[in-house]
Amino acid sequence: MNDQSQDQQTAETRLDELAQILDSANIVVHNFDGIIRRWTKGCERLYGWSEQEAVGRVVHELLSTIFPEPLEEIRNKVARQIAWQGELVHRHKDGKRIIVASRWVAAFSVDPDKQVIVQTNNDISHLKQMQADLAAREAHLRSILATVPEAMIVIDESGVIASFSTAAEKMFGYPAEDVQGRNVSMLMPSPDREAHDGYLSHYLTTGERRIIGYGRVVSGQRKDGTVFPMELSVGEAIANGKRIFTGFVRDLTSRHKIEEELRQSQKMEAIGQLTVSVR
């Protein structure tokens, strides 16, 4: 056996040893043309194809791979000894969709024609589904924030604003991006502004409810500085082990104006009746 053949045999042995050591991992060894040469037990479990069924097949055809960029570009990067990594969409033997985080590296041998790609695949399908579910919930929340008729403000246990509905934007005159991350006390006039953190701290320490769970008439302050009466109802929940508070706010300016006009009307009517009786 000549030196080149010996070196090639050594390289093949090392690939076998690598596949055996990492047999439980999801590793595919294939030529640059995609022909599978090694298929671990991890791949059998992940994709449903046995080693006998997979070896000799073209990997991207077997798994119906969807690439994020042209396959030839990926191969060229790997050939230039640039490791490639990205997300691939594969198909299980039963047709189920599998999303993997894939990393490709070249394993070079003496014979350039025998160079191979070692591909490791980590199943992230569950993670991607969780991300999709989270995005759906966030979209649902945004639709609620955009359409709920009463102003809705969500704060954390430090009083920092996390969500600010469209109705709240109109009521207070601030766009959501100007208030998110800031303390909710900015929406209050003095002395409530200065006292708010103390109220919140007192509740968290003692559990004594002053406003949680029922409506209360308080004062708000708009961006232009005007103070107005509002009815505030606050709900409490636990998220990831931390308290969050959701406040629903109703502007009472119009109602108070009507009530004041009614009082004035009743007052004038009483004065008129008194004048008539005196005559």
C-alpha cells in the first residue's frame, strides 16, 4: 500500500471513529455532491431513515431540504474552509416538517476528490413553534391594545410601563414609544406623581389594597400638562414569577362637565323658586 492510500485509509478510519464516538448526535457525513457516507443513530431517531436506507442517497433529496441560500454558495464557502451555519427545513420519513440549526465543516483528505462535509443538525422545531406561538400572542395583544375602547396601561411591579394602548395614546397625548420603559407616575399630577412609588411599595410589602380590584376616581395629567378626572380600575396578575398590573382608564371630563352643568341648572332653578316664593 503506497503512502497516499495509507493516508486515505487513515482519514477514512478517523471518519468512522468520529461517527462512532458521536453516534448519538445528529451527524451526517456526505460528499460535496451530497452523497451520504455516514449516518448516525441520532439521525435515524431524528429523521426516521435507517443507516441502510440513507447511506448512498443524496442528503438534500432524502430530506427534501429547504435552504436559506443557494446550495452551491454553501458548498463553496465550506470548500474555502469557511464553516457554514444556518437554519434548514427538513422532512421526516413520515413527511413531518423538521427545522434544524445546521453547521457544515469540511473534512479534508489527501485526495481532493474524497473531501467530505460533516454536517451537524440540532432540532429546533419546538423552539420555532414556541416563537411562532409567542408572535401570535403578541399580535393578539397588539390588536387588543389597538381596539379596546378604554385606555389600557400595563406596568410591572416597579411601576414601569410595559404596554400602552391606542386609546391611552389619545387620552394622554403620548405615543406608546415615548412612555414604554418609563414610570407610570409621569401620567399623574403632583402630589400623586411623587407618592406613587410609595403607594406601590406599600402594597407589595403589606398587601393592603387601595385601588387593586375596583374602580376609583383619580386625576391624570396629559402631555400638555392639563389635569383631568379619570376612573381607574386596576387588575393584578403573575407572569414569570413577577407581578404585573393592568390599569383600565376612563376619561370622566365629559361626565364631570355634564354633572357640573346639572348642578348649576339645579342651583339656578332653586334660586328662581326662592325668588318666586319671596314675591
